[in-house]
Amino acid sequence: MKWGQGRMTYASGNYYEGQWENNKRNGQGIMNWLTSNEKYTGNWEDNYQSGFGTHIWLDSNGENKLLRNRYVGYWKLGLRHGKGTFYYSNGSKYEGDWEKNFKHGSGVFTFEDGTQYDGPFEKDRMVNRIIQKTSAIPDMPTPG
């Protein structure tokens, strides 16, 4: 039975290094999914990401670590749940409440261009977002 500190390498090549209890990942640990190019560092409970942790979706095509999707926050049963921040590879970010992997509750979404939506979210959707329409042709000054 796995108990205490240890490393487990799975047949897929994926591996976990950290604390074990009752033959399950429990406590602090790092899971590397080589098959999907992901890494989680944080707390585990009964083999699930649970509590606080950081999950990174690695991009094998680039050296720039900032151009990767990354979630830093709370987890429950392997899902983003509670307060957390998701950093998108395009530069936008969401900071706020999560429920069962969805942006749900209060939050701030910062778009790539720096504009923000600050308000309620429901199952990943901005509840009160008003899209500003812009004119395709700018106003021309009147001669005179």
C-alpha cells in the first residue's frame, strides 16, 4: 500500500510525485500528464485535485511560458471550484468564482485588448455583457 512520500510512473508515461495515503494521491503533489502535455502542482484528496493548486496546459511548440493556459486557484473533486484565476494563452484572464469547472458567480474577465467585464457569470457566460457597436467608417470632419 502506498503511504507517505513517493513517485508513481504509469504505463502511459504519466507520473505523480508527492504524498500518498491509503494507496491514493493525498496531500501535496505534482502530476505530469505527458500524454496531454499538462501539469498540476498542489493539493490532492483521494486521487482528485482538491484544495489549492496550479494547473498548466503546456505548449510544446514554444519556449514562452507566459503563452500557456494556466489556472491558479481552488479545486474540488478534480474540478475548478471556488476562487481562482484562469490565464489564457492569448493574454486575457478571468478572476473570480468557479463552480464545477464553470465561471459561475462574481468575476472579472479582462480581454486581450485590456477591456473588462466585471459582473455575474452563469455557467461560463457573462450575464450582463453589453456589446458596444462601432462604426466601420469613422466620422469625417466637415469641410469649412
